[in-house]
Amino acid sequence: NAGVTQTPKFQVLKTGQSMTLQCAQDMNHNSMYWYRQDPGMGLRLIYYSASEGTTDKGEVPNGYNVSRLNKREFSLRLESAAPSQTSVYFCASISVAGPSGGYEQYFGPGTRLTVT
Amino acid sequence: GDSVTQMEGPVTLSEEAFLTINCTYTATGYPSLFWYVQYPGEGLQLLLKATKADDKGSNKGFEATYRKETTSFHLEKGSVQVSDSAVYFCALSSNSGNTGKLIFGQGTTLQVKP
């Protein structure tokens, strides 16, 4: 199993350009998440998809859109990149987001994005 | 809303020293608590977890106890190694809404010197 994979690993964009970050998991997980990681701020949730066909906003959704293409894939799109979106982006998945809340999230290796 | 606060780093220790990284949380209800570790250039990996009060999570010599009375989940290790150098994140998962969302602390960088 590859777990959670992300592409690309690195990307440099100019202000105003668009791009899509890809994420796929092969663990048959229902829920998937996009986070951004900034120095001194931990990880903040951008969007999540509790199950195939649903998406919801997280803490910092502005400037982003997502698509849950199927159960395996969850993409994050920047329509018009801004320098404030320079960050490391992580995708994660979880088997079941049940009432106990004790399930482990599995993380991809991250995409390091720089917007100039 | 829910939040997690970790002690600021970086924390620099000599090999075989005792480690404590403080973590406190604010949440309604009974969240699950986690410690994740991030090695340089990698994603996050679960280190340990606890799902109810007084539970102790442990893994690879690290331990943390869920203390509801002090709303804390401090990470400890009796003897650190150079290979433990990494960023450590405390996180909680609220039990409401069944979303599985995690709320992270800001991370604490640990550097262990030989």
C-alpha cells in the first residue's frame, strides 16, 4: 500500500496563476482532509470531505476549492494564487470519523508551494 | 471554539536527557487527544493517542496521560536519542459531528545533541 500520496512535491507559482494539488489514498478511507502548515501555527484545516460526494469548509477555506473526485482522490485548487498561500500543504485520510473520535489520520508527504 | 496550546520551542536537549513537552487544550465534551511527530521533510505520523480521561498513550518510549482535571496531555520520554529530533504536534479531535477533524497546536521543535 502506498498510503496517502500527493503531487507535486514542490511548486512555484506567480501571483494570479492557478493550480491543482492532487491527493490519493489506497486505504479505502471514507474521510479526507486538506491542511496547510505555516511556521508557528501548526496545521490548519482548509477543507474536508467526510465521505464521497460531500465537502465542507474548515478553518481557512478562502482562496481554495476542493473536489472529491471519487473515494480515493481529493484535490485542492488555487484559482488565483497569492503570496499568502505560500505554505506546505498536507492531505490526510481517516477510515471512519466515528463518535469516539479516536481514529488515526494518515498524512501524505506534503506539497511545498511558493507563490511569488 | 476548541484549541490546543503547546509549549514554545525549540527545545534543545543532550542525548539521554528527560523530555517533557507541555500541551493543554480547550474543548467542549470529551475530545480524543493525540501526539503526532514530523521528521524533517516528511508528513506527520501518529506517535500516540488517548481517547478518554486518565488513559495513558505510549509508543517508542514516549508517554502522555489524558488529564481532564487540568485539561492537559503532556508528552514525556525518559531518555531521548538523537533520532528523536523532530517537530511534535499535540492535537485533539472533537467527538461532536463525527467529522474526524483535528485541531493542532503550533508544534514544538525538539533538537537532541549527541
